[in-house]
Amino acid sequence: MATPPVDRTDDSTLAPLPAGDAPVRPVVRGVVAGPEHIVACHDCDLIVSLPPLADRALARCPRCQFVIHRGAHHTIERTVALTIAALVLFTAANAFPLLTMKAQGNETVATIVSGSRILWDQGNRGLAGLVLLTTFVAPLLHSTLLLYVLVPLGFGKKAPAAADVFRWIGHVRVWSMAEVFVLGVLVSLVKLADMADIVPGIALWALGLLIPVLTASLATLDPDEVWSRLDRSGEL
């Protein structure tokens, strides 16, 4: 049985799909004209009929109140812009020194990959590879794969094997730990401040800006919109 209609300005409750009946569309605000599609609640697996939502509107499951979908337009374009900005900052973070340490007349310049190189020279090759993977390879691969999928979608096209690549992006993201690296650098700066003169480099400021930009790109990305466009393009 369908739930009673809900009238909210920015929060919509979805109507469940009755067994053997047509999808029921709730009468709510924040709904725009267009075809509905059937989705399953990510929390309780209830099958519901999802209407197109206006920007900033929310669609909640009528059974568990889980937010199934957020109405947002141009999310792919916003994510592309933020990801390009992240790549520019990532390039700057690797092209310039991270910091310069001066102690007893000696000067040491540190970069993002220098830590991996030092660990490799010391014989800790497994640890060196892990540091390189989490601080350089995974963040770069995540951003480039994301652009590979999203840029063609922004022009109404699809890249070859885009669906498979988009599935792998989530696995790559798990290994991207630029945020942890920045925290480690800040802790090191505090501990070394009394023993040497620390001069922050351009790369450190670029990393500081990179973290909120990466966070914003992940928050803006709407996977449902990506899958919907891939579905319409016949990729799935």
C-alpha cells in the first residue's frame, strides 16, 4: 500500500512500489517533470519509485527514512572542475619542494617522493612502495580515472569501458591517503621545530589546498547520476 502523500519544501519521502501494481508517485514539492525510475533503498532494500528532484531536494525512504537521493544538477560538471583543480594542485605539490630543513649548516630539501626514495635506499622496499602508492600513485590514478569517465559524459558521450573504470575508482580511492600524509608532515614539523629551522615549501601549501578540493570533489560527485547517464548511453 502506498504511503500518504508528503508535502515538504526540501525533503521528499518516496512512495514504495506496491507488488503487482504500477509505481506510485508521491505528490511532493521539489519534484521536477520527467520520467521516474525504480531504485532500491541502500539501507533497507525497499523498492521505491524515484521521481526527478529539484536542486537541493532530498528523497527519503518511506520505511527507514534513509536519504536515497539528493536532488542536484550539474554534479558531473562540478566534479570535473574540482578534479582538474585537484590535479593542478597535485602537480604543484610534486614539482616543488615540500619543505627545507636547516640544521648546523646543513640544508635538506624534502619532496613527496623523497621519503619513498630514502626508505628504498635503507632497504625498506615494501614500505617504500606502500608510501609511494598511497601518496602518489593512487591519488593521481583516482583523479585521472575520474576525468576519463566524467569528461565524455559531460559532452553526452561515453568513454570505452567507462562502467568498469567507474567501478574501479572506488577501489583506487581506498588507497589514496594524501590526507594522512599531510597530517604526518604537520606532526613532523612540530617535532622538528626545536631541532632545526623549517622552511615550508610551495608543495606544502599546495597539499594544504589539495585536501579540501579533493573532499569537495568527492562530496559533489553523484554516483547515481553517473550510472544513470551510463545507462542511457547503453554502457551497462
